[in-house]
Amino acid sequence: MKGEDQPYSLTIENAGFFRINDSLLRMEDELTMTRFAGDEEGVADEKMNMVNLTPGERVLIDGQVNCKYAGNYDVGLLRVSFFDPFGIYGASFDIPSPYRVTVMPMITDVANNVLDFENLKNGSRIKSLLLKEPTPGNEIRPYRVGDPIKQIHWKASAAAGEMMTRTPELLDLKKISLILISEISELKKNDPVFIKRRDYFLEFAVSAVYYHAQKGESIQVVYPRGEIKNIQVATLENFSEFYEDISKGPFYNRDSDKEKLETQSESMAQNGQDGIIITVRESEYGTEHFLEIRNGD
């Protein structure tokens, strides 16, 4: 989970015939915070990242890693520099198989703060065929103790000489569709700018879907996970499945699939007569995201 300390340890062994002097361990430090035993309050002393090993000697270094952003990227030890005992020559090597993690996004109010879901739904005349809510109808009857004030029909009450109440009827809730268009990320692996943008994208997506799921409202989600997935989330159980799936990282099997998702978004916006279409693009536009809201006509 983003922002949580997780155990992290390194085992380093000198498998050669010569002493290794002041081997410097280069840790990933922009996307994560790595602390080893002896570090004070997360401020690592560079000397703690140096090891000296005689031939055949092995050392175990215990610590913790804290990932700052959601997404998939490499953490911990990325590069090692070796020097001879006299400091005359040395060499540096990238770790061939670094420790790659999947960091789960946080659920926050970010989506509702941006979209203001209730006003978005109430400000639209669009109805959904899926969900219903009780609202004051056109039929009236005499007032009963406990009837909400907002259901009183004042004109009818004046004409009848007694309080009259509108009886509730079921009207449709607006259906919301969330289309998530992620970037093609194959070549961006540990790019900090991309990882930070992916973090916001994932947090926005899971927060928007959770907002509706925890209220028992249905939301359609379209997103890439190899194939283009089109799912309906209406319960916290559905949400858990979506959360686990999207947290593994959106991706496309083919570059052309992104164009297909763009086309699908356009088509849903043009043909969505009964709902609100929200398209969120993970892109370089703006500072953190590019958001588009379309209401069906």
C-alpha cells in the first residue's frame, strides 16, 4: 500500500578472490524511501550504504522501504559501485533484476472533490434505466404526521383548505460511466514523472468507483487490462475485485487498443442518452490529469 513501511533486506556476498572495499549501494530514492538499521528518522547516512567484504564474506542488511506512489516500479537497490582497496580504479553495475513492486493506490475524496457527484447527477435531467430513487410525484393525498415538508403541495393545500402531500414515486437515478484511458507505459517503467501521473490516475479511478459502491449505486467502468474491460460495480465486493485488478496496472496488448478505447469513449458519449459519461485520460495535458465530462442529450 502507498505510504506504508514494508520490510526490506539485502544479502550481499563477495564471491570473488579479492577484497571489496567501500562498495557503494545506490538505492532508488525519488519514488521510495529506504531506511536501514542505524538510519536516523529516515535520513540515510551514505556510510551506512557502504560495505567492505573479504573473499567469501556475506552480509545481511535489514531495513524498510516506503513507496510514495501507486503503480508498478523498481524499488530498493538499483546500482552497485565497487572500488579497489587503494581507490585507484572501480566499476559500477546496474542490478539485472531489481525488486519490482505493485503499490496499491489510496482511496480518498479526490474524485468527488473534482466532480462533486451529487451536484453532477442532480444537475442533469438524464435518467437511468438501472437504478431508482423515491422522489415526490404528482399524486396527492391528505397530509399525514411525519410527511417531509418538501413533499407538501402548497397550491393544492390552499385550494382544499387542508394540508395536502404529494405521494412519492420511483424515478430513475442517473447512470454514470467512467472511461479510463491510460497511457502506453511499456517504455516508461521507472520514469518519476510518469509514475507520479499514474499514481494520481489510479487514485482518481478507485476513489470514484468506491464512492458509488459504498452507497450501493452502480457505476460502469471501462478500462484496459490487456483487453478492454467493461464492468459494472454496484457493491463493495464488486469494488474489491476492480480495485485489485486495476492496481496491478492498466496496459494494452497492442498499441492500437488505445485508439479503440478512445473510439469507444466517443461512441458512448454520442449514444449515451441515459447517463453521464466521464472520461479520464492519463496524459501530459494539464498538471495532473485531463478530465472530460459529457452528458447524453
